[in-house]
Amino acid sequence: MNQHASNPLPAPRSPVLAYPIGDRLYLNITDRCTLRCRFCPKHQAGPRVHGYDLGLRERPSVERLIAAMGDPSRYSEVVFCGFGEPTLRLKRLIEIADHIQAHGGRVRLNTDGLANRVFRRNVLPDLAGRIDALSVSMNAQCEDVYVRHCRPALSGSFAAMLDFLREAPLYVDEVTATAIDGLAGVDIGACERLARDCGVAFRRRTLDVVG
């Protein structure tokens, strides 16, 4: 008799679709991305943040994401931020943002700012009234440094991101550009000046600190 025959196989791991950090809830809606950032944990130690395994086997449905989220008003804000670019699922993002707004929640979108480049149109009007705050990963003060660290799939990504930043305040009240202190060649002071020139706020992030 096979002594292992009666041992059940482990149940498939349930994907982490919503994960709290502090008083915020983060939504993991896709693992696809327009960048392959060298500093992203996904390309280093694996798809884990604060102990949460954010690896996805499939694109979760809106219904599953809403169920995983629960009552959005329990949190200071609900943030679209996983190991992919949320705007690549723009239609689903909009549906979920509408649900959050309708149930008393505040919405922040963490993005690489390349949605207009991907969809070849201005998607910012789609975000108006749905997204309360935008956090855009500027990541560098010039194209050469940006390409070195972010490895974009699409040509002209740095310029497209800056155009997105300049246009965003017309549609979203709070817009912030971010860059990570500690990356070789990244001049945080120059990044902040560039953000101000684009008419948006700036936030310095720390390498390997998420949340």
C-alpha cells in the first residue's frame, strides 16, 4: 500500500487580491506591466510585499476584487497598486473605482503614467471624478537614467509619462510624481524640480520600502 495515497494534495493557493498596509487597502488587479524596473521586487526576490504573495495566475474579475475589498469606507484610501500596471485593465479599474466611490471610499491610483501611450488616446477624462489622487512613478530626471532603471517596453515612454503628468491636474485634484532615492544616477533634487515644472507635487521614496 502506498503510504502517501491517503495524504491529500495541498489546496491551490488563493491569490492575494487585496492587502492592507497601515490604514490603506491595496488592490492587486494585474501582474502585467509596461515597465520591467530593475528595482522591482518582482524581478528580484519574487512577487512578495510585506509578506503578501502577489503572484497572479489569472486576471481576477471585478466581482472577486470587490468581494476581496469588502467595505472600502473602512480605509483611509483604497489604492490600485500591485505588481503590475493597473491602467492596463482600465475598464475594470473604472468599474471598481465607481464601486468604491459609491460606497464612501477614497481612491488613489499608483501608475507609471503610460496609459495614454498604451491606449493612444487621453484616458485622463475617464479618471475624472473616479480617482481622488494620482501617484505617478517618474523615477528619473532624464530619459537615459529612466530607461536604464525602468526598461520600458514602448519607445518614447519617458516623454509620454511627463506629458501625462502635465495633463493630469486638469482631471485629478491631487497629482504627485515620485522617484526613489538610492538608485544610481537618480538626482532627487532634479526630479523634484521637474515635477514642479510639470505642475504637480513630488514625493521622495526610499529604495526597497513599499507602502
